[in-house]
Amino acid sequence: MRQGCVHSRRRVLLAALTFAAGVAGPARAADLIESVQARGTLRIALEGTYPPFNFRDSQTGQLAGYDVDVAQLVCARLGVRAEFVTMEWSAILAGLGAGKYDVIISQVGITPRREQAFDFSQPYTYSTPQLIVRKNDGGTYRRLADLKGRRVGVGQGSVYEQQARAVPGIDVKRYPSAAENLQDLAFGRIDAALNDSLMAGYLLKTSHLPVRADARVGEVTRMGIALHKGNPKLRAALDKALDAARADGSLKAASIKWFGTDASRAP
């Protein structure tokens, strides 16, 4: 599953690195798992506007999606309740660094840069970047470089923004949510969107927008549960919970429920 201005991204990452170094030092003696067990809740951040991973059900108003199901599976095995906090994607990692919640379960790609500031559980989702275009677009796009001179929409602060910005000549447009990105694509304000292939497949089935999935561009991305550094017991507990959910088939079942395929294992 879900990096502005270059200087802004650097400031956010520097702040996160500084905070993470502070909380992992001698002043922080207790592992966060102790606080989680004492409260009886795991405070979980997610975007809440990123179907089919995490979103508000239009009929119930409740959070739903693959990330929500994974969070519930993990909490059940930890013996605690899930306490969800919705946060705009561009601020979600900074919020973790500031201690606003315990973990993020919101399709956070595991990258070397992020691993400098945060720890991650084992991956629970594997996916690839994919282009999304209008149905009547007659262009042929096999790679991002084919979109030089065109406008490409991405989620602000996402790995997809990094990928698009790495290609000279692409006019990158940043969006706070996938819904706004795809609406602008449908209305012709941008030429393509770059996002998760699992999300693209879901939207093709559920959305009435005149868009279609195009080429997959890039390598497989691993998504894991992000948490503060210096909490090895919590990290081990999260991995153990994911192992159990994978072993009994419930993690696979959650993936098939939302994607029609098992995205919880490496392809």
C-alpha cells in the first residue's frame, strides 16, 4: 500500500529522524508494547480516503478496507482493541514521529529512506505501481518516461510522487487523496495518475469514472506496519501476529476479499 516540495520533504524527514533518535535513546526505557497492553488499545493511523485499503463506508460511515481488516487481525492476536486515527497522508509519518499514535497501518511502503527514521513489521502487502488513464486516451505508455511533457497526478508524500519526480520532463501534480486525483483525471485536468495496482483494479470494478488501468511501471513495493524505533518487543509482537494471521489463512482471506488475489505474499 500510501513525499510537496523537496525542501519540505527533507525538513519532515529530518524532524522525524531527530525525534526517532530521541525516543530510542536512554530516556525511553520502556518498550511501547507495555503502554499498549496497559491501555488495552493499539492506536493506529490510516489515511481513511484510500479505497480499497482504508476508507469510510458510504452506508455505515465506518472505516473499512484491507488495512482495517489487517489491523483488526493484528489487534485480536495482541489481545487489544484497535483505536483508529485518520490522518492526511502528507502528515501521517510526521504524526508518528510526534507520537500521535503507536503505528501506521496504511500501505506505507518500506524504503531505505523511511527505515532511517522508523521501524517496520514484516511486509503484509506486495504490489506494483500502475498508470491510470482516461478510457478514451489513445496514447501508448509502457514506462513513466513515455509521459514526459504530460501531467501526472500522484498522492502527496507517496512513493509514487518520488517515482514520477525522478523522471525529468513530467509535470507532477500532488493530491491529498486518490479520489481527487482520479476526478481530475476523469475531467482532463491531468493526463495520467500513478498509484497502486491493487487500488487501480478495485476502482475499475467499483467506480463509474471513465478511467482504465494502463501499464505497470516499476518494481514490486513492500508495505509494512510502521512504528517508532527502539520498540523491539512491539515490532516482534506485530510480526508474530502477522505470522499467525498468515498461517491460519485469515490474512490471505482479507486480501482476496478486497482484491480478488493474495497480495499478502511476494509474487
